[in-house]
Amino acid sequence: MAENETNIQFLKEVEEGERFRFGKNWANFLRTLNDDRIKEAEESLINKLGIKSLNGLRFLDIGSGSAIFSLAARRLGAEVVSFDFDLDSVGCAKFLKEHYFPKDKSWTISQGSALDSEFIEGLGKFDIVYSWGVLHHTGNMALALDNAVIPVRDGGRLFISIYNDQGGASRRWTKVKKFYSSGFWGRMLISVIYIPLMMLSDFKGNYFNPIRMVRFYRDYYKCRGMSRWHDIIDWIGGYPFEVAKPEEIFEIYKDKGFILQELKTCAGGLGCNEFVFKHVE
């Protein structure tokens, strides 16, 4: 699918209330970006992958979002290819490249879909394929999971995270997210209800201690360089939305010739389970 066709499809889904504008949220997030956040993103990559440097490696960022991890990979020495379905997210990547690596030929950026196997095949092979919190937002997670295998070279790694299946709670959240994405009034109503509820949950998690709460928000960047506020917006609005149990993801990739190297679950709660797979040569 050509970039122009991809953009038309993206805008059509947004207009029909079938897609949250992830890129607008991530563009706002970039206003908070600093060296501390970038360093945390770098640390999260090398710690999960179990390597100290990405020098000489090819890194594919499927659904690059804010592109902080594309930037982190490039700073760690990788040749980086970033793509996203959301045009605003593509803009985030271009902004970071222009700011940190202007005219760099080792970082390429495009608009594309994780559901477009022909597009993905055309990108070539990579040592690391990274897709954190993306494949469950495509509208066809099964196909996206399959397509994520295409660019992994023999012996390469696949680093993904997928929302945890909570049964009935996941189905209720799907309705919330769909309503948020339905238009202005859906966005306003869900924001008025759920943002305070999620902040109250954070307050409860910090034992109703205002000082602990302030520290929690202040230090949240230590979680992969992220921002709690932007993560809340991403959570309540993130539609399309699919989920999976950890064992389901494990079985899918075991059948495709991958072994699990690293697993971090969210202990059955809200959030993503993280997986690092290695392709068996």
C-alpha cells in the first residue's frame, strides 16, 4: 500500500470513530522529552535485549509512536527504520531525527501499516524487530503478530508487548476506548469520568499519601522514559484494542521457530506483557 493510500485509510478510520489519534498524544509527549527520558529508553532496550550496544545491527521500529525508542536505538549505534500508520507519529519520528540526527542516512522513516505484509517484506531483514504496545492496536492483531515475523532475520530478535487479557474487564475497556474515539463528546465524557478515576487509582496505589503521589508522577520517566499523563490518555483512548494471554503469544511464536528469551508480565492486571523472542537459526 502506497503512503498516500495508507494516509487515506488512517484518516478514514479516525473519521469513522474506529481509531484513536495516538500520534497527537505522542506529539504532546515530545514536549516533555529530555536527556533523562532518552537515557531511560536506552537502558530499557539494552536491559531487555541483554546486549550493551546496537552497533552494526539493523533495528526496525514497527509503530514507532513518539519515536523515542527509534532515537534510543540510533544513539546506541543501530541502523534504524521507523514506520507508523499514524501520520502524526511519522511526524514525531521526523522531528526527532531532524533534531538529533539531521541528514542521517542510517535512520529512515515512512508511513506504513503493520497489516501490510508486502510493505513489510520490502523493508528487508533486521537483527531486532521492536513493537512495543502496537500490534494490539491495528484492528487485526493476529495478522499483525504474523507480519512481525517477516522482517526478523535468522538468529534475530523480536521484542513486543501485548495488552494482557483480563476477560470481562478487557471487554469493558474496549467499549470505553471505542466510545472515546467516537468523536468530541465521547472524548469529553470519557475524559471527565476516567481520567480522575485513574488518578484516584494512582493515589490509592501510593497509600493516599500526597508526597508519594507527587514522587510517583515526577519519577515516572524511569519507566522506559515515559510520562504518566500521556500513558493515561493512551490507555483510555487506545482503540482499536485487542488482548492476549501470555501463553497465547508464546504458542504463536513457538510455532514460528522462535524461543522465548525474556518475559515480563503485568501480574494479571492492566497493562502489557513484554516478550523478547529469538529466531532459531
